[in-house]
Amino acid sequence: MKILKLLSIFVLTCLLFACGENKINDTEKVEQVFYTVMPKQEYKLNPQSYSGNERALLTQLFEGLTELKTEGVRLVSVVDIEHSNDYKEWTFTLRDDLKWSDGEKITANTYLDSWFDSLENSKSDEIYRLFVIKGAEDYYNKKSDRASVGLKVQDNKLIVNLNNPIKNFDEWVSNPIFYPIRKENRDLNLDKKIVNGAFKISSFTDDEIILERNENYWDNVNTKLKEIKISLVEDGIMAYEMFPRNEIDYFGEPFYSMPFDRLNQVNTLPEKLVFLTSRYWYISIPNENKEKFFDKTEIRKLMYVVSDPEFMGKVILENNSPAIFSHPHPNSDVLNKAKEDFQKIKENSNFNFSETPYVAYFENNNLLEKKLLLSTVKEWIGQFKIPIRVTSNPDSGITFRIEKYLVGTNNMNDLYHYINYKYGSNIKSDEEFLNNLPVIPLLQEYDTVLSHSNVRGINVSPSGDIYLKYINMQ
């Protein structure tokens, strides 16, 4: 009996170990392939100049000195960052094991040459980010030479001198305009691009993009995904429907914007995730068609008073995206006073509205932009009797334009660097912004996305970037 008992224990033990071994093997057999979808559009994959969803690809293929986190940055291409006490000089010490996907070494000189190349060749609005570097804007405008720009290399250290103190410049350099550049890429097909990120392109067709692990990436050993398969779909509803059919693992920003007319349905799904981003919505009054009356600061303040960003976040975006500034729902007393003040200014200025409606513009086929614009404009029409026509026709003389901008840092005040560059203002604080209102502020946007439970390690930065190198399929 004792022998039989021992034999039974031995057999049971063997079975337990076998089961455990099979479980480990099953885990190892999980396909490390990530499926998502992007719009069918032209992709150039140039960090110096990109548009919309293209950033989602760039952040998988290329890598800068840092990655933005909710608080501060993650060091990626650097091992150390130092700054002077006044935050005007920054020293970035690069890793020694950085390589391009073709095996060529990346050094501090690579970044130095790349940033100069961007100043010489980029036509993107994002170039303003480099203008915080001493002498960079004059060099861009061909008013000075390289020696006057606050960039130099010492060993494998990139030393940057700024015009003014920027306490979070380490966050600035996480954006694509600061990525290293390979000049050969301008003449290479998309599937031949030389990159320095965790993935490279293995195939690029009209219907699909396939990314594969970059074996020369410095942290390749910790990159779990073997492949990323991206379906290219032109219709947003069709793209969205791929998620409930389990054809893709993830749907939403930054790869594909959520179709507005599916937001209500999305809110009922257990796979919904919501992330706060540094993307800001506002309404501008373009300089080229600016009506002098709307140029008055007191008029823009009244237009802002009657706006209702709280309603937009709760009802239109349906995810409680907050107003950029505290702005409660305007009650009847606020609306009536704004209406009276507007009329007084109008009479004192001896101003009459144009016989033809003013034009409020939104991007074609963007229902969310249209709804946000209409929500604001209807208050202007209702309270101030401004004749306004809402259209997506860019040939019309645009009076008001709804826009959004991704700041790319954790500091909302960094928005002012862009506003000043684009609209010729000189805003440095929230108080100055609200006193001058070069644009009408609306919302800071939450991103609503969908992810199946088998996707682990989703890392969404405040820029809305998702770094797929941290994904592990379960």
C-alpha cells in the first residue's frame, strides 16, 4: 500500500509538472502580432513635416532623445540630461549603442546635423519648436550662419543653448521635429526607409502596412511584438466596424480618429479607454480675412463669454473633455449682459455686419469639427445676430476657423509658443492670453479608444502617442 501511495504521488507530480509545462508553452505560442487600422492616405514618413495620423507611424519607426510621460520624460536615446541653473543650456549625453536600421552608428553629430537639416529644409509649422534654440530662427531665415546657432557637440554630448529659459525642454525634444534624419530617405520608397525606432517597414501596399522588429534597435531585446499589421481603410465607419468583428486589436487615436456618429455606441463598450492629451481646440480669426470689428479684444472676449466648452465636452465629445480654462455653462444673466455689451460696442463703432454671411470653416468630412464649430457659432448668431455660414469649402473667404493643436508637452503654457508663432502675438501666461484672446479657446481633448483585453502594456503619452514597443499580446 505504501508503495502504491508513493507511486500515486509520483504520477500526480508528473502530471502537475506536465500541465505547468504545457501552460508555459501555450503562453509562448501567443502570436506577438498587433493588428490596427489607419486611414488610406498619402504617407511620406518624414519627421520634418507630417500631417494628422502620420505621427502614429513616425513614433514607431523613429525615436528622439526622449519620450514624453505623464510627468516628465523617459530617457531613450540618451543616458543623461543636464541643464544650467537658468535652464538656458541643456546637455544631452547619448547612448553609445545607437544605430540606424542599416547598422550605421548614431551619435551626437547625427542629431546636430539633423537639426540643422530641419532648419534648412523643413516647411512645417512645427519648425517653431526649433526656434527656441539661440540663433535658430535667424539661421532658418538665412540671416546668419551655423556658428551663430546655439548647437554644438562635445564627445557624444549634444549641447543646446536656448534664447530663454525652458524648464521642460527635455519634453520638447520628444517631438518628431527633433528626431534624427537620414537624408537618403528622401529618395527611398516607403518600404526602404532607414529608421532608428523599434520597428521598420517590411511591406507597404495600397491596402496594408506591415512593420517588423528592427533588429538594430538598441532595446530590441525588450520589444515583444514581432509584427504590426495595419489595414488601410478609407471609410471611418468601415474601419471602426473591424474592432467588434475582432479583425483588429485596437481602434482610435493616434491611428484612426473615432467616427463621430459612433461615439454614443463606443461609450457602451467595455473595451473603451479614455486618456487626457495635450491636444487643444480653439477658433481662430485668420489674418488674411480678418474683419476689423472682430479684431477688437473686447469683442473677442464677449464671443468667448457666450461659448460653452463644458457642453461640448459632455455632450458633443461625450467624454467630459475639459475646457482649457474654467468656463461654467453661461446662464441667462451672463448671456443677456454679453448681448447688451456687444450691441453698445457695435453702435459706438458705427459698425454694420456684412450683407453676406461671414464664413465659419471646418475640414471636409470631419463631423466632430463641424459639431464643435456649430455649437459655438450658434451662440454668436443667437446672442449677437452675426450672420454666419458654416462650410467646409476652403475657397470661401474664411472669417472663423476651428482648429486643434497638439502641444506635445505636459505644460499647457507651451501652447503659447505656437500661438505666438502662428498668430504674431506675444503671449507668455494664462492671464495675458485671457486678456488678449488671439484665438477663442475651447477644449483640452480626451482621446477615446478601444482595445481588446489581449493587448497588454498600452502606454499612451500626453501627446496621444502609443509606443507599440511596450505592447505584449496575451
